[in-house]
Amino acid sequence: MGSWQARPDHQRHYEELAQKTGFSTEQIKNLHKRFQQLSGNQETISRENLENIPALANNPIKKQIIDAFFDKRNQQDGESGCLEEITLGHFLMVMSHFRPPQHKSSEDERHAIRRQKLRFLFNMHDTDSDGTITLAEYRKVVEELLSKSGAIGHEAAKIIADAAMLEVASTNVPHMAPDEFYEGITFEHFEQILNGLEMESRMHIRFLDVATTTMRCGKGSSSSTY
Amino acid sequence: MHVSLFDSCANLEENSSKLLQKKKKCLCYFWMCPRGRSGDTTRVVVWTLISFLVDGVKSGVQIVKMDPRLSKHWDVLLFSFAVLSVLHGSAGEIPGRPTTGGGVTVLPPVEPDGPQAYPEPEKDNLPVFTMDYPRIQIPFEITLWVLLASFAKIGFHVYNKITIWVPESCLLISIGLIVGAIMHSVNEEPPAVLTTNVFFLYMLPPIVLDSGYFMPTRPFFENIGTVLWFAVVGTLWNSIGIGMSLFAICQIEAFGVQDINLQENLLFAAIISAVDPVAVLSVFEDVSVNEQLYIVVFGECLFNDAVTVVLYNMFTFVAEMPVVEPVDVFLGVARFFVVGLGGMGFGVLFGFVAAFTTRFTSKVREIEPLFIFMYSYLAYLVAELFAISSIMAIVTCALTMKYYVEENVSQRSCTTIRHVVKMLGSISETLIFFFLGVVTITTEHEWNWGYILFTLLFAFLWRGLGVLVLTQIINPFRTIPFNLKDQFGLAYGGLRGAISFALAFTLPDNIGRKQLFVTATIAIIIFTVFLQGISIRPLIEYINVRRTNRNLDTINAEIHCRLMEHTIAGIEDLCGQWSHFYWKDKFMKFNTRILRRILIRDNRAESSIVALYKKLELQNAMEILDTVSGDISAAPSIVSLHEEKKAPAKPKKKFLAADLRSMHDILAKNMYKIRQRTTSYTSKHALPNDSRTREILIRRHSSIRRSLRPGSFQTAVLPKSHKYFSLPAGKNLDSNFPPVRQRGIDDHETMSEISFPAKHARFVSPSRASSKAALPLRRLDTLEEVPSVDFLDERRARRGLPRTHSSSSEPRRHAEKSEKENEDNGGSSVPPVWAAEPRDGTTRNPLLRRPQWNPKN
């Protein structure tokens, strides 16, 4: 696909994307390669493409991750709903949630980045896009998280989700009157509950700058068959 | 005590300074040879202690005068020693002139004062009272030293504030200084307990085992590259940098240290590049700096001990070589790797063997912890045998086995292991710092302003430079680069400590300027520990280093940590660019498929640690709740809960939000303690604080048993206890708890109220109690049932329905239905899982469910 990248319109395309997503053009080139690899050189990736990635097979929250790519809310253009297929732009946009922060970023930027990542997580929970994570939704995620841990998974997941919900409620509405009940986690509450949690080290991926083809090929071939 | 008092008094009465001198020598010898071969030596330690008490020699004499008779019976006593030793067949020691049991006698034993005719007329009599101090002397004196140091530690913690602002090591050194001063003032020799062998074979292993065992595994492996980079390259950088610069300084004639050659300088530099930031770590923990910084400092101190010791051994060897040829340098480099990797190899090997062994120890719980210590120590000794890095060996051994061992052994053994590791490590370190203080005062120093000041300067300079340069190199490889503040923390956290001192103190005597080195090392330790150790907290707070709330022990945080990890792993898979998550994933797969099968007894209970913790938390919560309602005597500490218990008698309305909140607080506080086991162990001197929770667990077992014994749960025989068995059990609590539960619960409650109005009728019926008993764990399921009719009405009356019920989705309905089923079942024949357990009796109560947490004996 070398000829592809050399073409000037692609260069322009890259630059646009770079502006939009904050990736460097090298990073975009790398990701584009991967995109083509995943899509089988198509313009778009479909759900099946992602579901067939062998490396993902063992991921307990595979479904949520893939959903996140097809979720319009993660495209940051204010829409919600589901995409059927995603383009490189969409792909990069989702990826850009995990861009490490710039070395020198102000407190505000940091905060904004954090918020954005939280929003991403929130969206993973909130499958029906109604702005709250209900217990059912929460349970589902926890269940999937624990789905790899054998027998206790199912039963425990429920309990854990319940306890977690209780926790959210008690943190956010400490003065709840006895006759109130908690309806679901809103984004504000979500932010609140994960307030002290460090995300810097957990929600970043070091996207490769240089096209370290050998490395990528080596790893790529070892884990993916195409 | 008495003996030594007696003895010293006797000496004093004799007023024989010569004897005293001999005594000191002997003491010295004793300390040099702590394995107890020295036979009869003096009881200096005890004597010293007494001297403190009686304020010096004069009072001692007075004591003697008070009881002069004692000394006259010296001979009798001696004789009785003889009899005793014969009776016991103990190595045939002749008291008063004991030859060494082990056959090594270097110094003549102290001549007991006075005439010494062995065959006394009384020899036919059986002694009524005998003393054999030499026999117990060594352990006795060691015990006293340890006690003294431990008392000092207790002392610090009487005033909590002191240890916040002044690191413990400072205080220990200070106490040591005071003791040293006292000893000095009474002309006492310092205990020369720190010989190379003692240090390396007995004092060092506990310290490193402690660090290795409590190393927070996950962050460590996430940052392993950086940690090793700083530990290995950083230490080399420091050693070589400082060594070279000091060598340059030595060329300046004005300082008068031209006789120190390059090898010796390097040796010295290696000694003082071992950082030991215990103090810093505890500060970091307190202000909860970001995890990366913390783990790098932690790991650095651990692994640079290893590097330092390797370098130390190498340079001691080199320093004794007359000529160093280039080939030796290469051999040295090669050796460096052999030593380091060899140590790791042994460590991993022994770690796996230890893990494998604990697979079979379920029948011998008593000695379970022993295996851990023996294998670690074995790893250490074997590594020492082959002269490879024993620190590396013991650390990797601890790291390797910890995970598997803790799953294999019983909970109590696990606690024991942790406590003992902590205790030994802390004793060793305390002693070293203590001796540091003593030695500072009592040894002769060679003070060379130029050399020592430059040492300080270079140590500081190279550390700073090293951190700057090394971070620049490592930063591009890190996802989260270290910023300048982090780097400052790293550089400033470079305190020198126990290891440096011990290494310097155990330098071979043929190093020409050993005294200068010891002095300089002590100087740099005291300088860094006091100055940097005290100032680092305000500085870190001032520059506002990036912080993490590492103590965020909520379920949500844990869930989201995991969620994020999986997300990142997934995204990395998607974008085809892998970091450590990828390797972690691979390792976990390997671990699950192979290692766990081999090493862990009960590998079918394969759950993530997180899940385990959560389970525990819930069990704990239940625990607490049970304790509240059931067996209050079992948890007398929860006073406020008594009120809760009484409360049910009052009308429901009286339950203020405050009560609920306090209940909630208790819940929240007690619920999550267990997870701290990963975080809270890292501070060197702090013991894990999860003991309380476990105690509750254990207590709970017994209380459950007790409460179960009288009768089956279901029967109405014990309505009270039955009610109280689990949190929301009885009706009385019913009124109390719904709100609490309610918070946790979401909308479907409202739905259920509407859609199942019939429930409320059932609600009051006693049959529901059983399902209520299950509430703590099935909280959400049972929620709908909880609100009693009046409660519900009240709510409606007061504020209408809080949420529009129309929005409830299909799943909710479903949940409700299933819940209803549950209820029905629970009420009559088939109780929900959780409710069932208490009924069945002890064996199946929820606390006993998981094998790991089941006290097996």
C-alpha cells in the first residue's frame, strides 16, 4: 500500500485527520496501515472485521470495546446512535481518546482530557444512551468483566454491581432521605465516584511515532493471522 | 541481669581497671563472634543497661556495697556452674575458665576475680541456686539490644506527630547517638556486632525479603523497565561518577588523601550509592504521590541494593588486586551480569519450588509459614554460596512465590507470613540504624573535611544529574513521562541508609582508609537522612507533585480499573500496538494454563484477585451487618450499632437520615478494608492493617456457629437472632434499612411497587424473613420487597414517585419478575442461595464458602 500513502490527497487527508484527532501524521500512517489490515483494504471497517480479531477473543469486554467504535457519541460531534461501519476518521477519533497528554499541558487541558476519557468509559456503560447508567447496565458490564473468572462470575457480578451502585449512591447523595431511591449513575456522579482514581497511567496508549515495521510486523503476525 | 550486676560489681569492687580492659576486649570479641563461641565474656550490654539506670560507675559501686556478700560467694557460684554444666553435659564448660564450645578461642576469657580454687569443700552439695550466664549470654544480650531498639520504636509512636515530621530512621539514629554517648561516657566499647558475615547472613536477608515480599506487584511490573533502568544504570552511574570525581579530588594535595586509589574510591562510591529511602517512601505514601514515582523509588531502593552489593563485592576484590588489567574490567562486566541474572534465576527457581511445596501443606498448617521463610533464606544462601547476587535471589523468590503461596496457604498462615516478614525486616533495620547511632559516637573517626564535603557534594550532584539524564533517556519509552517535579522527587529521595552503613562498616580491614570511609558514609547518611528526610515532606507538598489517590478503595474504582485495563488491552489489540498490557495478557494466559495448574492446589477457583476481593468485601459487609444485629458481644467496638439494634422498637419515622448515614459509614469503612492488602504493606515499618477485618471474620465464624447451634434458623424459636442474623433481617431492622438499600437500588423498585402491589401484603408476613436474611448480598433483588406498605405510602404521599416509571425498560421488568420468584421461593421452601447458607449450618455459611478464607483447621 505504499503507493497509497504517497499520494498527495492522502497526505492532505492525513493532515486533516491529524488536526482533528491530535495524532501526528506518522501515527496516523501507522494506524491507517492497521486499519487497512483490519478492514482487508476496504474503506470502512464493519463490526465483523473487529470481531474477528483473534487477540480480542479473550477480552472479557470485547463487546463493549467494539461497540465503542461504532458509537456515535465517541465521535464527539454531538450525535448519538450507532454507526454501521466506520471509516478511518472514526477509527482515529475513537483511538484519540487514548492519546497520551502532551508533556506540558495545563491543568485545564488535563482536566478536559480526563473528562473525555471518563465520558468514553461512561458511554461504554450507558448502552441505551439515556445519560444514566442504570443498575441493569452496570450489572451487565460487571458481569462481562468477571465472565472470565469462572464459577463465581455470574453470582458475584450481580452482587458486586449492586454494592457498587450502593456505593455510588451513598457517595453522591449522602443525605438521601429514607424514602428516596437512586435512579442511576449520571455522568456527574460517575465523575464524582471516580474522582480520585488515577487515569493517566491506565487510559493511555503510546502510539508509535515511527513506522517500526519490523516490530509491528513481528507482533502483528504473531497475534493476528491476517 | 542479676548476674551481670553481680559480676560488674565484683569487678568494680576489685577496682581493677586492668580487668575492665580485658573485659572490654572480651566484649569486643564477643560481638565479633556472635555465634556464641567466645565462652565466658563479660556482660557488657547488660552492664551498660544497668549503668544507664544507675547513672554510672559510682552508683554501681554503691550497689556492690549494699550487697557485699554476693561477691564472697563467687566461688560457690563458680562451682555451681561447674556442677550444672556437668549435670547437663553441656560441652564440658568449666565456668570461670570456659573454653569455647566451638573450639575457637581467641582471647583468654576474663579471669574471674578473686582466688579461684576449683575444688571447694562444698563440692559435694547439690547447688540450690546456680547461674550460667555464659551459656545464655549471646542470645540474652542480643535480645536486650533488640528490646532496647524496640522500646525506642514504641517511644516514637507515643507521640504520633513526631513520626509524621521526623522520619523514624532519624529518631532511631538519634536514640542510637544518645546510647552511644552514654556508652562513651562510661568508656564502654561499642558492640562490634556488625561483622560481614552477620550482616550478610542474618541482617540483610530480612530487610530485602521484607521489601521484596511487599513490593506492590502490579505497579512494579508496569514500570519494571524504568525501575530497573534507574536501579541498575542509575547505581552504576552514581558509583562510577562519584568514584571518579572523588579520585580526582584525591589528587589534590591539600586534602592529604592521595593514598586513596581509584579502586578504593570506586568501592566507596558504590557503598554510598545504595539509596534506602524508607523514610521517603513513607512520606510518599502519606502524601500519596503518583504511583509511578512511588514504585520507581521503591523498586530502585530494592534493586540498587542488589547492584550495590555486587559492585561492592567486585570492588573489594578489585581493591585488593595489585594491578588491574583491562581484561579484568571486561570480566567484571561479565560477572556483573552473571551475578545479577544468576540471582534472578535462583530466585525464580526457589520461588516456584516454594509455591509448589505449599500445594501440599494443607494438612500441616502450623508449619506452613516456615516454608516461605526457609525457601527464601535457602535461595539467599545458595546464591551466596555461588557468590551471585543473593539479594536478587531472595527478592525474585519472594516476588515469584507470593502470588501462588498466598492462594495456597490458609488465611492465618498468610497473615503470619506477612507479620513475620514485616517484623524481621523491621527489626533488622531498626538495629542497623540504632547501631549507626551508637557507632557514630563510639568509634574513632578520621575526619577529613575536604574528602567528606566533596563526597556529600558529589553524591548530591551525581544523583541529581543521573536522574535528569536517565529520565531524558527513559521518558520517550514511557507512556506517562516523568515531569520535572517527579524528577525532583526522585533525586531528592535518594537518602542513604542502613545498607550503606553496614557495607561501609564491614569493609575489610586492609582498605587503607577504612576509617575515613566509615566516617564519610556516616556523614552522608546522617546528612541525607536528617536533612533530606525531614525536609522532603514539606518540599513534596510545596511543589505539589502529581498525586494519586492510591487509597481509593471503592468497588467502583476497582471495577473501573479493571474496565480500563481491559479497554486498553482491547484497544491496543485493535490498533496493533502493544505495550505491557499485551505482555501482561500473554503472561496471564500462560499463568492460567500452566503455572496455576502446577502450583496452586485449588486452581479451579480461578477468579481474578479483584473478584476475590469483592467477594470478600461483601462477605465482610455481611459480617458487619451480622455483627450489628446478631452477636453484638462479638463486636463490642461497634457501639453505634447498638442503637441501631434498639431502634427498631421505635416507629420507623424516627430513623433519621443521620442514623442511616452512620450505618452507611460503618458499612463503607468496614466493607473494603481487605483490598488494602496490596497497598498498605509497602511501607516498611507499617504492618498490614487488615488484621481487624480478618479478626472480625474469624470472630464471625464463631458467632455464627454459636447462633446456629441453638436451633435451625427457620424456626420461630429464635425470632430475635434470626432477625438479626443478617442485616435487614427482622422487621424491626426492616424499617431501618430500606432506605439504605434503597439508595443502592435503582428504579426498578418503584416499578415493583406499582406492578406488584400484592407484595406488600406479603411483606409483613413472617415468612418473608428468610428472604430478607439474604438481603445483604442480594440487596438489589430483594429491594422491592423491602419497603413496607406504610413506607411506600408515605413515600408516595410525601413526594410522589421520584422517577417516572414509564422509563423502566424491559430488563427491569424482568428483574422484578425474577425477584418475585425469588421471594416466593425464599418465603417458603427454596430459599435464595445466600439465605440458604446460614440455615444449613456452619459449613455452608457464606463466610465459609470460599476455601481461601476458610480457616481450615
